[in-house]
Amino acid sequence: MTSNLDILEQQDPDVFSALRGEEARQTTGIELIPSENYTFPEVLATLGSVFTNKYSEGYPGRRYYGGQEFTDQIENLARDRAKQVFRCEHANVQPLSGSAMNQAVYLGLLEPGDTIMAMDLSHGGHLTHGAPVSHMGKLFNFVRYITNPVDGSIDFDKVRADALEHKPKMVLCGYTSYPRDVDYQKFKDIADEVGAITMTDASHFGGLVAGGAMKNPFDFGFDVVTTTTHKSLRGPRGGMVLCKKEFASKIDKSVFPGLQGGPHMNAIAAIAVTLKRAMTQEFKDYAEQVLVNSKTLASSLMERQASLITGGTDNHMMVVDTVASYGLDGRVAEETLDKVHITTNKQIIPDDPNPPLRPSGIRIGTPAATARGMNEGDMKQLAEWLDKCLRAPEDEASLKAIRDDVIGFCEQFPVPGIGND
Ligand SMILES: *Cc1c(COP(=O)(O)O)cnc(C)c1O
């Protein structure tokens, strides 16, 4: 039988060859970008399924188009599984991405001009947490809190004083580049004192919450939790808004028709499939191993005198101050590691004196490497390679030898979903 990929190869050799190139890149390199992962084979199959053909504006039982028997089934499955996995009262699985899900929350629960309290971007906040270049940053009034870069702690007396002064309508925690866990209780107490809605953006660590390896904000009475589905959760690209029942109707209206048109039913089917995986013991073990690997990699780097922002990690990522550690800016560090097939991303550090495209650090995370089955011993090997490369970025012979070692090493670790067609 001719497979869909055989047809692609005949119809469009250009795209086919790029696809094979990307498969080879993912197979012969070590992925350490903390927001990336390898999804499950059945997620790839579902994403490439006939559900992509279907328009289903609206929600199960209340659609704007006919023919919804099976789309209703999968959206209900996805919502029910999301509620079960995250122990929450309501789930909206339609946001087309993480950015759209956050926009839907702000626009659905607040009025333009309202104040949101969120982390400073250079300390780990995401663009959608009110970057001045983002539309949300223009629509809402963001008040900032920061961390102590030495240990990553947040000065909650200051957060409380600022909250009392600025009376935010929403207090937001959960970050994109912060290697520590969050003290939800403290944020909740402060929010309650000023009558603010509590929101966690768990985009990065949603899979670790799902797998029970990290705290669940709903256990502390949080109102809203958002998460992408493609980072530590290992699903398709997308976003979910999880919330208490009292916000359900506002959130649903905000996602559709407020912000979006037709949902991507192939992605929603793939989210359902991902959440079934997330309920397994295997996924819980995966989530735990992500943390063990992260701690091992961080301590191995620090043993080699690397300087880590906040001095370590409690989650799946770490931020290395490459200027302090190796005298290299983050861009040079990223490019050097690219040469040996180790993928990281340059990253601004708290109050970075350098510009975003030449920042002072790199961000490293373990979700993708762990999905390939790497463990603590492999993290020590990785630390050795990272250290060698960054101490001698101009030693081409050494870089070439490391690259060959990395490629050989990768052969032991098949990438989920590649090589099944
Ligand atoms: C990745 C991320 C997002 C946005 O997700 P996209 O799917 O890239 O739009 C939002 N918030 C946080 C904290 C993130 O890390």
C-alpha cells in the first residue's frame, strides 16, 4: 500500500526532503531546549488524521456546523481527561497556542486597562505576561515583581506591598525561564487580600504537574491554570485553559467566539491522546526522571564551575550565566553547541546588561532528552561535553571530535515517533 509519506515524496520532493532532514537532525542531535519535546507516535498519527478536515466552531452539543458526531466525542474526551489529570472543574482545550490561551484568559476575565501583577520578563516571565512589544502589554497595565538572582527567591513582603498599592485584578505566576518551583500559597494569600484572581501559566511544567512530579496550583485554590500541550506534556502544539467552574462560561466565550474561529480538531484529538498517556505510571516515571536528570545535569555543571542563575534547579530547566562561567555571550555559546549537535537557546538573565539577541546566558532543559530514555549517567556525560565546548569554543578539532561522539551516543536513543512510517 502507498503510504501518505510516499505520496508526499512523489508530489512534493522539496518538502519531503526537508521533512527527512528534520528527522535526521532530531535523531542525530541532543535536544536541550527546555520548551521542546518529542511527542508520542500516536499523537503524530492523530495530528495527521482526517480530523484536520473538519470545521467545528462552537462547543460539543452546540456547534455552528453539522457532522459533529465524532468531533464532539473527542473534544468531550479531551476536556474530561484534562479535568481528571489536573484535578480541576473546567477545561477549554481549543486555544490554538499558548499565547492565544493566555490572551483568552486576560480578555475573558478582565477589562482593558486592568492591572495584572506578573514577573519581570528578564527574571523569567513570558512575552505574553505583558512584554511592552506584545499587544497584551499595551492593553493591560502590568505591574512587575522580580526574583533574587542568587537563590531565585521572591520577596513576598515586597509583592504584598506592591499588591496593596496597585490593587491588581489578577496575580500571575508560572514562568518561561525560572528554574525554581513556585510558592503558590503565598501568591494565593496576597491575591485574596486584594481580591485578585489567581492564575498560573504552567506552560513549561504542565506535564510535570500532570505527572505528579510538581505541585498543582489547584491544590492551593488557584482560579485559573493555563498550559501549553507541546512542552513537558509531550502533546501536539496547542494550549489549554483549566479553571474553576465559576469562570467556565467567561473562559469559553472568550476563546470562542471572542478570540478564535474554528478549533483545530486534529490537535484536540491529539490532546485527548496525550492526556490518556499522562494518566499512566509510565508518564509519572517520565516526569520524575525529568527532574532527576535536571538536578543531575545542574550539579554536574556546577561541579565544573559553571555559574547557574539561582544556583541550581527545582524543575526541568537551568539557566547558565555563560558570561560569568566561560566569558562567552549566550549567542556564541548557543552557536558553539550547535556545531556539536547539542541544541540549547540563548537566554536573557535577570537584569541582563546585554541585548536579547546577545544575552548573557543559555537555557538548558531535560524534557526531550528524558523522552529518549537518557538518565543520570547520560547527564554527567552531557555536562562534560557542554563544559569542554564552552571552555574551548575555537578549538575546531575538539569540537569535531565531540560532534562525532554526540552522533554516536544518539544512536542508543531512538526518537519516539521517528522511523515508524
Ligand atoms: C511557551 C510559553 C507560552 C506560549 O506558548 P506558544 O505556544 O509558544 O504561544 C506562554 N507562556 C509561557 C510561560 C510559555 O513558556
